[in-house]
Amino acid sequence: MTLAIVLAAGAPAAGLPTGTGETLADRLAAQWRRAGADEVRAAADLDELAALVDVATGPVIVSGADLVAHTDVLKHLATSPVGPTVALVLTDPPVPGRTAVREERGQVVEAGPEPADATGVFGGALRVGAEDLPALAAAARAAAGRAAAGSAVDGLFAALTALGTLTFAHRVRLLVAHRVGDAAGLHAAEAALAGVDEDKAELRLSVKERDDFFTTYFVSTWSPYVTKAAARIGLGPTAVTMLSVLFAVAAAVLFGVGGRPALITGAVLLYLGFVLDCVDGQLARYTRHFSAWGGWLDTMADRAKEYVVYAGLGYGATQAGFRYGWALAIAAMTLQTVRHMTDTWYGVLHDEAARRPKTSVGGGGGGIGDRLNAASTRVQADTGSVSYWLKRTVVFPIGERWALIALTVALFSPLVSLVAVLVWGTLAFAYTGALRTLRARWMWVPVLDTVDATLHRDDGPLAARLPVLRPMGPLTLAVLAALGPAALLVTALLTGDGDGLRWWVPVALLVLLVAGLGAGAAHNGPLDWLVPAALRAGEYLFAIAAGVVGGAPPWLIFGYVLVLTLHHYDLTARLEKRQAAPPLHRWTLGWEGRSVLLALATIVGNVSIGLATLGTYLLVGFVASVVLAWVVLPARAARPTAVPVGGGSPG
């Protein structure tokens, strides 16, 4: 249940009559109801607001009574999926008594009368998640105890930010929102509201403000029309996601069939599938239908689609006579997954750095990391410039990957397409890895130090029981561990003598298990955000090496690694949002447990059976975990608690 509180203290415009005859405060209350609030209350002061927050059980929206805005602006704030606590931020010029804000990476990192390098002003409204309600009540009482000029809601927001509450900024684009102080300001704001076509603005707002080059110029120029059509016929974002999966699967099948007509048709279907992949998010924003399930499904579907396409390309290249078609597909999938793991944890690192005082970052500035950080900020701010698009394109985002696949497979062959993906992906990985390493050493922010590192590492029971090797950090151990499987895999590919290398598998396993010696160590180094990616690389390389040495079919190796990637994307998608681990996570055995089982299967000469059995086990566990997490457990939580009939106490 969402409670909206209109706070009139310090807002002289609250009693002004609007164009419809009602007061501004009354109209704002009615707008919050239309925006989705289940209950709307008025608070005369911050003490009254704190009392209302004390008994609230769901999200609370707080707004000053001087806000003039489209109802859709309020709806966007109320339904924003970026985080539990979100503040409205305007680009209006600063006004005495109002709170200015400084944002980094979409987070409000400072709020007050004159923060350094202010990026906007507080819009007088915020949505506070249930977990942050104690902080909101504390901020209200703290602000009430100060004799501050200006609106009470400004003092409340400044106090909430000072308590360290993670607050995301919601910027107003295309629509109108202003805070007013007198009748002239109210009249001007209402005139600005009347001059905007809300539906047209909503459709344009469904497109991401910043996207990649290919998506911006070859998809988003016409995808909003598909979005509006989907909304009219009643399609939901999940249905569009599943349609995009069907298009990608059909494209993969055609890539495997081969022949110029099939390849061209597959390329067209791949492009249309990517358009639908963009439309599902646009439709969610246009209709304001957000859910944790939808976000999770979109993330998992994106990866599954891409890797199914790699499978089609690998099969097609093999059928065309290239011996290592499946090997290239496996390499592309492994590379992309490890890249994604570094992207995820670097993003978490950057968000964490933004929330910390600058004096604690890298000793206060200076050095190449500082200069790189400043240069990156300048380029990102220069939207539309050549340097801006080069920076966004060189990292090989999903739009460019799908465009490259579609073009190369239509013009050339699946083999050329896989080689192109691997070459560009490797260069992008080297570029981002080098720059991020330099910037991370400057930021010096531990990421895994404040969370359960065991989950982030995907450790099993064996790693938890290994001793800790103190002289070497967890990242060094993880990187060294990956070298053993890599050496075995390279040797097997070069010599072609898998059977003769079978007894080297235990050696590679022992080298891999070195990573477990860092499981109990503190993950507080400046580069320890790379540990999960290094462990993923080590496990994947070991599974591939075991399959090659044991003579398993390449498609089976691909399938097993694909199941592993689904497991790890599921884990990452939850943990980066600070959610609980998947319900059946403890049954997945950990990276080291799975590797031990594969090593045993290889030694006894049944690696194919081992890959198939373990892969099936993990896939069944993944599906069961999804059902438990998104169907069974939510249903139990929503079920009303039975109240026993009759009174009295037992006994």
C-alpha cells in the first residue's frame, strides 16, 4: 500500500486557487491518487509527517504543496524502477530556501543550500521505499528540530540525504514540473502544462535518453510506433520479450541451415528480434508496467537469445566445413559472459564510489586514474559528439553486437560472423579492462568487502573448508587458478591428443582449486571487483578443457557452459540489486564442486555423461529455483495468515 503525504509547511502557494478552482494542495492530492497512491494524507508539519511514517507499512510519497506538474510526472516518480527511494530533480534555477542537489550516475550524492557542482534542484517530491522509512522518520524529526527558512520538504530531503540514504534522481524530460511561490508563478506553470501533448511526450519518453549508436539511429527512430501499436492491442512487456526470443531462435535455426537466402532471412529476423527487445522496455515505460519479474526475465532472455544465436552460427560454420565452428561459438559465449561479469561489478564499484566522500577516494585525487575519470565525465556530457559515440561504440554493446552479426552473416558466412564477434569483443575487453583497472586503482573502493563474498564468488562447501592463503590476495589466486585449465585447453587443442592428457586433468583441477584459498580472505583490494569474473573464466575453461580432453561432442560442451552462464546470470541479476540468492543456490555445488565432479568423470572416461548429467541437474535446479522464487514464494507471501477462531490463550 502506497501512502502519499502532502506537506504544506513552508509552502505559501498551497492555498492558491488553480485554473480548475480548487487549491493547489487539493489538486496535488487528487493527482497523487490518479498517479497510483492508495491513500493520500495531509501533514501540517514535519512532526505530523513523522507520526504518519511511523505507522506506514509500504512505500511513502512525500511532496510539498507548491508543486505544479503533469500527473504523468507524479506517476513516473511513484512507479520508477531504478530503486526504492527516488527524488524528483528539476533543472530550474536555484531559489533561496530550496535544496540544490549533486548527482553522480543517477544517484543523489549531496543535497543542501549550495552543494559543490550542483546538477539540479530538488523538485519537492520523493518516493521512499519501505526499508528506508525509519530513516525518513528520523530525518523528519531532525529537520523539525532546526529553525530553517524555506519549505519543510526541502529540509526533510536534505536531512534524509545527510543520513546516507541511497536516493536515485528522477529527472523530468519533455513533461513539465515546477515549484511555485505565488500566483504569477502558478499561472506561468499551468500555461506550460497546457502547452504539452502528454501522450506524445510519454511515447518519446519510452525511449531511453541515452542509448548506443545503432539502437539510437536504426531502432529507436521507429520502434515507438511498434510500442504504441503493442499497447493498443493489449500486448504486455513480457509477451513482447517472448516474441523477441522466438525471432532470435528462428534466426539461429536459419544460420544453422545455411545458404544465402536462409542467412539473409535470419539476419532480418535477428534485427527485428532486437527491435522487439527494445520495444519490451519501451512498452514497460510507456504503460508504467514494471515488475521485478519482468526485469529479471528481460535480463535472462537477452543472454539466452544471444547465446542461442552463437549456437546457430557455430553449427552453421561446422556444417559449412569449418572444423572449429563450435569452438568459436563456445569462445564467444565465454568471452561475453566474463565481460558481462566485469561490467556488472565495475558498475557496482562506480556506484559505491559515487556515494563516498571524495577525500576517501584514492587519497584525494591526482594521477592517471583521476585524469581518466575526468575525461570520461567530459565525454559523457558531450552527447552527440564524435568522441561520445566512439566511447559508446568501442565497448561493443548489444546493439552493435547484433548489428555486426546480422551484417556479417548476411554478407559473408557464420564463420566470418563469429570471428568478427570474437575480434571486436576481445579488443573491447582489453580496452575497457585497461581503463577500468587504472580508474579503479584511483577510486580504491572495496566492493565485495561489504557483502557476502561467498555468494558473489559462487563458492560451494569445499571452498568454504579450504585454508586461507594470506600472502596472496583473492584476485591473484583466482587469476592463477584460471591459468591451469587454460594451459590444459591450449595443449589439448594444439596436440589433438586428448586421451594422452587425461591424467593432466587432476593437475589442472588442483591449480583451479587454488582460487579456493582466497575464499575466506577479505575482498577489499582496489581490483577485487574482478574476482567473480576471474572465477567464472576459470570454471568455464576447466569445463571446456575437460570436455576436449575427454572427447565430448562440441555441442554438448556448449550446452553445459550455456547452463552455467544461466546460473551465473541469475545469481548476478539478484545480487547486484541486493536481493537474496536464488532459493536453491546451495544445491548448485559451487564452482569447485562442479569442477571436481567433471574431473572425476573425465578420469574414468565418461566426461560426456558427466557433462550431460551435471548440466541437466543444474538446468532442472535453475528452473525449479525460478518457479520457487517467482511463483511459489510470492504466492505464499500474499496468502493471508489464518486467524484461529475463539479467544483465550493456550494451556
